[in-house]
Amino acid sequence: MPERWETPKDLPSRIRAGLHYSVLAALDDGDCWVEYEDLLDRANTLLVMDTLDSRDVIEGHLEALIAEGRLVCQPFERLVVADPEIHRMETELAGSCERHTNRVRTSLLTWISYSMPRAAKLNPEQRDAVKSALSFSISLMTGGAG
């Protein structure tokens, strides 16, 4: 009978693959980011290492993957982890949205400033108020009419 070869449960490449798989499984579930603690729980359940310190061992490998840039960790409401490609795409999308918003804001301000009759041109304080209204979802303006 041939000798049976088994992968050791504490093999570093197995643990790292389990962590990365857990991140990708969360992505398949619709989550771009996984809470740090939840990721440790998912990987621990998946890997079934049968040791009391399995979660600590997995966390050590998670920290190494983050340090190597194979996973990305960010402090949002809680510490969250993602695949670097997801982080790159989100960063590019946010930058694109911000550039588009700035162009729209500038165009609107220009349109408002130049489309009004000459006598109704905005003074600097009014221009600042318009910029503020275009920059934030909620603005509070005070002052007299006119």
C-alpha cells in the first residue's frame, strides 16, 4: 500500500492560502472588505488546525501578508482587510469621482457667476457661499438678505 502524503495543518503556505481564500470568499459574498477579527474567525474555521493557539498562528501569518502587501488593512469604523486589487480599484474610483465632482463644481460656479445680469454679479462672500453649497451636502448660511 502506498504511503499517504498529507499537508501539515500548520504549513505556512496552507495558512496563507486559507487567509487569502477567506478574503476572496467574502468578495464572492458581496463584501469588498472583511473585518480583521471576522477574517481571523473565518480562516480559523476553514483551516481546522486543531491547536489551542491556532488563531494566534493565523494572525501572525495575516500580519505577515499585510506587511508584504499581499493583503491590505485599513482603519475604517473597524480594522478591515481586502485584496490589494480591490483597494487599488476603489482608490482609482474615488479619485475619478472626486475629479468629476470638482469639474462639475467649477463649471456650476462659472455658470452662476457669468450667466447672471451684470448688476447681480456675486460678491466674494456670495461666491464662497456658493462654493460651500456645492462642496458639502449640508450648508448653513447666515447673513442679511441681498
